Amino acid sequence: MQKRIDWVDKARFYGIFWIAFGHTTYFSPEILIKYAYSFHLALFWFIAGFVFNPKFKMAPTQVFLRNIYRYIIPYFFFGILIYIYSIVILSSHRPNFLTYFTNLLIVKENQFTTPLWFLPALFFVSTLYDFILRFSKAKYIFLLVFIFCIFVGSQVEAISSSLKLFEDTQVLWLKAIRSYSILFFWGITAGFIWFGLGYFFKSSKFLNELLNSFLRIKKLLFPLFLLTLNVALFLLFDEFGIFNGSFLSNFFGYIVTFSGIFLWLYVSNITKNNNFMLYLGRNTLTIFTLHEAIFYFFQKVNEILFYHFGFPDLFITRKNFFIEECISGFSLTAISLILSVFIIWFLNKYFSIFLGKGIKS
């Protein structure tokens, strides 16, 4: 797993495309937003687990420090970067310094920082998996974790409702859990499941061969069959999402998400190598953390061009027709990905030390 695997990088590209598209809520058709949420983050977790390599030759403290470098330092780096960006671009409602960094410390969202929760979640999940596999003689210990996460996930909605009793609390940790950490909690719970399954498919000889056999199918109608199956299941059971409390206890939710994951893994494998896709797939961290800020930039540019120069309204108001929403949402996503190329190049060239790079995986 030391060398790059092209289809994995392409799968990351498709994953980040749908994650970015899923956050164009105001401009895109609701049905497509729901579709993106049915699998996009689970796909990312699955890939993270698939390329995960436990570091048994390293001491636990070394693994811990290594993961801090890979995930926590980038978390604060992008948090600071977004703070500077917010000060520059926001004409009103500029963030208060103390409030912003307090929120950052407790993984509570500020404007443009919502996606950042994934980095501490990935730190927590990957570190704990390393420790579980290190100290357990059971090769498939993650199955116990899987069952535990299903149980915990089924309780999240109740926990969320109970926390409403503390809406006026001034206790810091209760405020943190009530206001945002439920999202973080859901993400970790789902992460344990899909990350673990990704690792299981990589580490199990039988499942790895099964996955490879699946990816090698070349029949002409097979992709159409997978797409039809995924869309049909989604349309039948679309009232769920990775953060809505019923996801982890919803059997049909697993089926829809599985079909979405394997559809886009297959699409990644049959798609011809493309430098643009591979480059973005290898640098999803920057896109993941900054795409909401980039969205806002294009909305402001469109606003200036619309009101002062009569350009078309692409990203200001909600569209009336399905095709208009598709054009608006996909255009915003595509333009943002293109701009990301330049941001990625700049950060890789001058700030790579803060991006968790430089440590062999």
C-alpha cells in the first residue's frame, strides 16, 4: 500500500466532488443533495480504511504523535487560514477572535469551518483502530466495534433530544456537545463502521479478491445495472442520512450506502486516468476543508457582476426549475474544483509542512 493506486485516487475525486456538491444545498435540486448524502462521506471513510496500515512496529506514542501531525496540525492550520479569509472577505459579521478559536478547540463550527470536523474525527478513528488491532489477538475485532457503533448510533437521536434540556447551560463541555459535537459524535460513530469495513476489505484475502473480481467485470451493461440498482434503492429508501439519527439503525440505509460506495468504486476503476482527477484525488484534504469558503467567494463575485455589470445570476438566488438548479449546483462545484488546483499547488509548495505530508504512510 506504499505506492499510489490510481483507482483509489479517482474514487477520492468522485467522493470529494459529491461532498462539495452536497454542500451546494441552496442552489441544487434537493433530490440530488439527498443522493450525495446517501453515500459520499461513507465512501470517504471506506477509502480511508482501505488504505489504512496499522503501524505495529511503531510505539503507541509514536503513532499518536504521527497522527497529530497528519490530522490535528492540518485542522488548526486550515482553521487559522479560514479565520484570516473570513476577516478579509466578510464585510459584516466578522468572527470574534476569542469566540472563533474557542469554537475551533471544541470542534464547534464557525462560518466556513463546518467540514473541518472530519480531521479530528479521522484522527480519533484511525488512532483507536491502530490501538485496537495492536492489542487484540482477534483479527476481526472491528466486528465488535461495528456492532457497538450500531448500538451507539441508535441512541444518538435520544441523546440529541436529551441535550435540549441544557439549551441555556453555561457549562463549557455541555455547550460544546449540545451545539455541535453531536455532529462530531455521529461522524465518529459512522466512521468506525465504514472505515472498519474498508480496512476489512483490504486485509481479508477473501473480501479483497471479491472486490478485485468485482472491479474487473467488463460487461457493457454492468455499469448501467449498478447505476440503476443504486438509484432505485435510493428512491425507495431516501429518507435517511449519515447525520439524522436513524441512519445507523436503518438496515435499508446500509444497503443504499453500500450500493453507492461500490457503484463509485467501480466507476473509478473503469474511468480512464486523467491528470486533473488524479491530482485532485491526491489532494482532497485541501478541497474538503476549503470548499465552503470557495463557494462563498464565487457567490460574492457573482453578486458584484450581477448588480454592477448585468451578468447572469448564477449563484445568488434559488432557481425555479430542476435543470436550472442542476446547472447552478454542478457549475459551482466544478468551478470550485478548478480553482482548488491553484490553491493546492500554492499550499503544497509553501505550506506542505502544515498539511500532514512528509511522513511515509
